[in-house]
Amino acid sequence: MSSRHDSSKPFEHDTFETPDWNSPRDYPQADMMRGLQLASDTVLRLATQTHAAVARGDAASAELARMSLEKQLALTTRLIDELLFDGQDHHTTH
């Protein structure tokens, strides 16, 4: 077991769920930075789950994880745009 593993946290049963945030503008700057950290952590977790599902040949789980990852990436990108450009029409996507 990794020394970074927090054994006090139980296993997450809703592994394919993404946070249900309405708008990045609902949070003050410090809360938005915390939200960006959580969103980024979720992207990493979902990417890892997608990879694991593909590696074991589980197409259904891979597709669910991929769809959640796509939604989470969109949310994370909106948070980045909000923090960098303060809601103006500049976007990190191409």
C-alpha cells in the first residue's frame, strides 16, 4: 500500500459521478481555486478508471468512464476560463 493512501477514506461507490456544479461564477476566487483542484483531481481519477477499463477489456465501463471524463473536462475547462479570463470571451479550448 502506498504511503500516500489515506486509509481513513472509504472506497468511493459513485466512481463515475461528477460534481454537480451549476456555474463557476457561484464561488468566490478562493473557492473557485479549490473547485479547480477538486475538478482536476476528478479528471485524473476518471482518466485512470477509463484506462483501467480499457486495459481489462470492459467496454461498458470504459464508455461510462469516458463520458464522465468528457463532462468533467468541460467543467474543468470552464473553471480555468473563469479564473484566467474572468468570464470574458477568451477560451482555453480551440
